[in-house]
Amino acid sequence: MKILSITNLTHGYTASLPERSLYKGLVAKGIDLIVMTHYPTPETKELESAGIKVIYLKITRKFDLNVIRTLRKIIREEKIEILHITFGKALTNGLIARRGLNCKIVAYLGSISLHWHDPFSWVSYLNRRVDKLICLSNGVEEHVLRQAPNRMKGKTIRIYKGYEPSWFSNIIPVSREKLGIPADGFIVCCVANARRGKGIPWLVKASDLLPENLPVYFVMTGPNMDSEPLKRLIEKSRYRNNFRTFGFTNDVLSYTAACDLYVQPSVTEGLGRSVIEAMCLAKPLLVSGIGGIGELVDEGVNGFHVEAASPEALAEKIKYFYENRNLLPEMGLRSRQRVETSFNSSLVVENTYNLFRSMVSVQ
């Protein structure tokens, strides 16, 4: 099989770990793979060192004549059988580039932001020329089928991203002393880009509903977590002095590793990379939102899934976890075991390989 995977490996080392593992696994199973991404990074050099050919082409527009011509040339010269495309702007260009060529298109969707009333959807993920759509979770797949049930019937498949807890075995937790948190403090952590869908204000509001003077501390890190609007909201909480907020950092997992409870208060979530990383670090979970995020939680075993946009529900469960701290080590262990059984990288490689093989065999 000759496959060109068009992706974006510029989001950092940890973010692309599952993807790099997938590529190496597919090559190990005999696939002739070329990876295309925007520009060189340490992650692309890692792939090249593993013997994988990497092509650099920056794709920043939905329709780019130069990109289309380049893709079409590569498809012809490399005799590409499958275009595997992981983001929307590459997909719109790729769909045009493959017209009239004997090449299948497999797209990947990791969010539930696709909607039938958005014209872009019909020239990308809901386009008739998409042969298969890999969905990150059952929630994503169900959402896609609601948008275009007739067109997408039989075209979708759910394949999770693959993880290995061993990837995170060397993470050193940030010290409580550095965070200014006492030894008996109960740390609630949230890692996210604090945009609207992540529901961060609901977590801040939940803090104000906790009983007074509990040693509960909130460590929040990620882009916009240190924004002025969020700081003003925190100032309204009785627990204002118990918040530790940080913006973007390359050392984000050290904060997750330091917590007692990981919380993701999303309104919508395709699955939740930060949540899976917390599971790899053996953390119990409290999550909310529609989409695939509930698939990460075995209710009452490794955590709880509560209603979205409900500070009351979040506060109730945070209080439960605080009052039942003796249960947390076992719940955290169950989180890690859930990754090992349902989200492990070898399973993802096998499922993706079988999909590609089935598509080539029916050409």
C-alpha cells in the first residue's frame, strides 16, 4: 500500500505522540508511507530518523492552486493509493487534487464542530468524494451522522487515538512548594485552551459553591488560562486565593502529575487529549460535556461524568472526591488501566491498517 498522510505536526512533542506512534506502527506492518506536514520540527526529524519520508508543504488556505498542483503531482509520481488527511484545509485541497485519479480519500475528524448548515462542511468532511471518515470517538461519529445521515451512512468508522502510559513515566510533578500549596492541600487540575467550549467559567463558579475554607486548590494551565477576563471571574469566588493559573507552557504535564483530581468542565469535547494524558498519569476524572468525553469514564470506577454547564454538579463531585480521598489511588489506577485496554497504540495501528487494507483490496 502506498499512502500519503497529510497532517500538522507543529503542535508540540506531546500532542503528536499518538500520531507518530501510528505512523511508525503502519510502516512496521509494511505500509509504504509518506508524511506531509507544514515545516520541519523535532517530531518530523524523529520520523525521518525512523526511515519515514517526510514532505514539507505549508497548507494555510482552503483552496490553494499551488497546493493542489503539488498534491496532484505527488499522487501521480508516487502512485499514491490512499490520501489520509487530518485537517480541513488539507482536505479541501486534497479533494480537488485527486479528481480523476485512482486514489481513495480517508479523512480524520476529532471534534464535533462540524455542522450541516456550514457550507465548508459540504466541501470538506461531508463531501461525496470522501471515501471514509475516521472519527475520534463514538460521540464524533454520532454527531457526523446526525449532520448528513444519508450521505455519510456506511462511510464513518470510529478509531480512537492510541496512547501508552509508559510515554509519561518520566514526568516529574511540579512541587507543592513551587505552587504555594500546603502539603494537605487537595489539588484540582484542569489543562485546556480556555476558549468557550472548554467550560472553564463553570469550574470557577463551582468553586464558589464549595463549603467554606476547604483546603481545595485549583491549578489551571493552558492558553488563555491567565487571561484578564478569567482572572476577574476568579476574583468573585470565595476561593479566589486558592487558584493557580498559568498560560501556555511546554511543561504542562508536570501540573497534571501534581494533582489529586483531574477535571475537564467542557461543554463539548471530541474526546479530550488532556484527559487521556491525565489517565496515563493515573488520575481520577471528573468530566462534563457532550461528544466523546464520557467514553473515557467508567462511571464510579475511574471517575464521573456530569451534566455540562452545571457548577452545582461540578461542586458536588469535587466535594465527594475531597471527602473520599482514600478512593483516589484505586480510581487513578483504573484510569491508567482503561488506557491500556481501550486506547492503546497497538490497537489503533491494527484498526487503521485493517481499514486501509480493506480500501485498497476493493479498488
